[in-house]
Amino acid sequence: MANLKVKVTPQNNLLITNYRVFQGSSIRIADIFDVNTAGAIDGSMLIFNGVENKWLADVDIDSPNVTIDGGEF
């Protein structure tokens, strides 16, 4: 259960000014509105999908736009 304070902006949007989860509550990453963990298995990572505009759980990086820089050792 959450305690919310909300204002309506001049553009008729809701602005949440206070959000608190009561102690003892647990939130899972799948509870976030733009995260889809369906099909997640051991070793999955969250990868942003620009077409769906969501974070998706996957074990493969199959985008040609990805560059992984391991840094310097």
C-alpha cells in the first residue's frame, strides 16, 4: 500500500509529489511500468527496446547498434 500526493498540472497531467512505500512492502523490477521480465531466465539482462519503448529481459544482445567497451585493465 502506498501513500500518494498528486497535483494536476496546467496541462492536465498528474504530478506525483510524494510517493512512499510502507515498510515491509516489496517491489519487484517487473512492477515498473516500462519493464517486461516475461521469459527471464538465469543470466538474463535488461535490454532497452526502442521499438516497444520498454526494457525487456533477454540473454542475447542482437542489436547492430550495441558497442560493449570493457574498459582498461
